[in-house]
Amino acid sequence: MNALLVAGTDAGVGKTWVARALGRALSVARRRVVAIKPVETGCREGSGTPEDGVLLAEATGQTEPRAALYRFAAPLAPALASEAEDRTIDLDALVLRIEALGDGAELVLIEGAGGLLSPITWEWNAVDVARTLGARALLVGPDREGVLNHALLALGALELAGLEVAGLVLTTPESPDASTGRNAAAIARISGIERVAVLPRSNDPFDAGPALAPILDWLAAPSS
């Protein structure tokens, strides 16, 4: 299975935006893509805020899944949110479900919950799931102060886990600071990673257009 983990340097950095943009672009190009949110927290009925898993499904037009595979009400890390509801996340069953949903797809997009190492259970996180599935990782972070430290820590964790990094995407923040526009080159210089892209800010991920071109090229390249 050709799978890609869309992981964040932290929560609220634009993972869903990037995953939706990629899912839509690939679908428009008539690629068979399935976007999956394995675990989502903060799922409150009547909140008026669309869930990430629902938005991913709308982006690709897929019939299944239409929402996250595990949904929890509390806006906490999955391990804490599941504990609050006295529910267990079965990692083996989760992996098998992802494999079944991805059967026949050219690419399976898997969006993590929170930051890269946010615990899904007290023993597992998104890195472990990705490694089990043989997935590459696309790291997403905000183009603002602090991302150098967070991105380098996340890249180090991915390297330690033996996951191939497809690339790094920085999203333009609502309120730019003095580092905005300079972080991509700095991260590339320190880490040695050449695949670093900056996506301009837009309320609609379906308008990403040409800015997605280098990222789509990364995904088309064969795994090493």
C-alpha cells in the first residue's frame, strides 16, 4: 500500500488544510486516493464546526470513510480523550481497517491527530502506525517563530523511527512575524532536507493550485 502520513509539528498547524488540498488535487487528476483520519478528538455534536474526517472525505469525494475511524468528544490527545470516555483504541484493528479502506487506492492519505508524537494510546502514536503501514511522512508546520525547533525535533523523531520523509510543508500563518518567509531555508540548511515548500495562506484549500505542484512531484517520486 502506498501511504502518506500527514503529520504536524503541533496541533493547529494546517494538517487538514494540506491533506484536503492534496486529496482534491489528486482526485481532480483522476488518481484513486483515499483520505483517512484514524482518530479525531473534539468531536462535539451540534458544535457547528466540521470535523476533519468529514472534510477529508468531501475533498476526495470518497464514499468511505466519511468521518474519522475513532471519534472522541474531549479536545485532548487521543490517549487522554479515549480514557475520558472509558473506550479503548485497538491499534491492530485500526491498522487492518486502514489497509482495507486503502485497498485499490493509488495513495492513502493518513492525517495524524495533534502533533507528530501525540499519543494515540499510551504505547503508540502516529509514527508507529505509519511504520506499521510502511508509510512515508509529510511534515506540516506553521511558517512562524518556533517552527525551527519543532520541525527539527519532529524530523529527528521520524529519522529515529526509520520513516522516509516525503517533504516538509510550511503554512503561512494568519499573523506573520519576523521569521515568516525565512524558516524554510533555515530548516533546509540545518537538516539537509531539500524538499521544503511554503504554501500561501488561503481560506479555501481547493484554491492551492500551482503552489501544490512541487508537493505532488514529491509524492509521485518512488520511495527510497
